[in-house]
Amino acid sequence: MGKQTNIRLDDAVKAAAEDRAKRRGLSLQGYVADLIEADVNQSRAAFMAGAASFLTAYTDVFDAEVGEDRYPGLQDAPAATSKDAA
């Protein structure tokens, strides 16, 4: 179960939001929750893509600094598949 959050909207924004919610078959609460969730997920995805890009770009630098066996005992990365090699 989610937590309750209160927001303040001016009358025109609230009316427009209620209209959009109704057209989507949602309550105002459901509409606002969907908007926030979509924004959070989009931000999370953008961050993860940026982090992956950074790590890819600097893998050689990290390997040179800490070496490949920095954490012995951790499982090796999965082997590349033939699809990855293409």
C-alpha cells in the first residue's frame, strides 16, 4: 500500500488534470500517481544508461587502476554469446 501525499493545485490546473484523468479512465489520484511514476522511471532509466556508458568508456582506466582481480571470489562476468560477438 502506498503513502498518502497532499498537493496543492490552482483551480485551472486541477480542472485540466481532472479532465485528462477522466479521458484516461483514471481518478485524479491515479493520474497524478501515474505521472510521478513515469517521471521517476524515466529519470532512473536515464541515470542507468549514463552510468553504463561511463563504465564502458572508462573500463580500461578502471582495470589499469584496480586490476582485473580486485575482488577475488566474485563470479566472473557471463561469457559473451555469439550474438554479442557479431
